[in-house]
Amino acid sequence: MPNRPQAPDPPPEGAVEPPRGDLPEPGPPAEETGPGPDATTGPTAADDEYADALKDVEDRWRRALADLDNLRKRHARELERERAAERARTAAAFLEVIDNLELALSHAAADPGAIVEGVRAVRDQAVNVLERLGYPRDDETGVAFDPTRHEVVGVVQDPGAEPNTVAQVLRPGYGQAGRQLRPAAVTVAKRE
């Protein structure tokens, strides 16, 4: 039996077929004979516009960052200036209280009843200063217990008082709900 060349097996499905003999064989890359169309003119006009737009956006971005930094620094200076002014206003409000306390101390050898009256007047003056600053005194008895305004330090049995009401204020509070210097320390009434 003569040996005949056998046809190759068909390639598997999806496989790339080898080049056929009727297509030209790839050769070395062709050398360019001259410069390309943009070689003499440089970048195209679209590239110039893009570069200019990019520079413009970058410039605006840097300016915005500088403006933000300046705003942050100015705000910090203004905030510190306002804090200092508020501290000065608060301290100035207490100057009269200190003056009156010194006056009371200078009359310490005088009538004890007059000194007690003077100290009460100074206390009232200090309470008034706190009220003007937005922190009124809270020392009411007989009102319903409010955990946002009162701190319970004791419970007492008081048959004459409503249950869960303030029976006695041991230390007054200053401020209002949501804005307090301190809550009032109170005893609360309860029934047996």
C-alpha cells in the first residue's frame, strides 16, 4: 500500500487556525520613509487647547486651596478674638462683686448684722450677674422633680408634700435645661 499523505485532523472548535499558504508571510516592519504628518507642526491644535485648559484648571484649583487656607486662618484668628472678648466681658461683670466683697471685708469689725446684710447683697449681685450671662438660679421647692434640672442627693418622707416633688434645695443650680452650669442638688419627697 502506497503511503499517501494524510489530511491533518481538523483543529478543535474555537482554535485559531495556522496561516494559510496563500497569505503573504509577515516580514520585518516597514521603515518609515519620512516624518509623519504632525512631525513638522508639533502637537495638534486640540492638544494645545487641552494643555491650556489643564493649566487653567490647575491654576484655579491652587487658588481655591490658597483661599481655603486663608479662610481657615482668618476664622481661627476671629474665633480667638471673640473668645478673648467674651472672657473680658464675663470678668468685667464680676468686678462689682469683687469690689463689694472687699468693701464688706474692710468693715469686718463693724456690726455683724450689717456685714451679713452686705454679704447677702453681694451674693444677690453675683446671682444677678449669672442671670444676665444666661444662667438663672434654680432653687425652687415644691416643683416636680426634673432629672434635667435636678440632682437627687436624698429622698425624704413628707406627708404634706406631693410625691416626686422637690422637698429641699441643698445647693442651687444655675442655668436652664440644655444649658446648665450645674443642676440643683435636691431632696425629693415620697410617701410611705
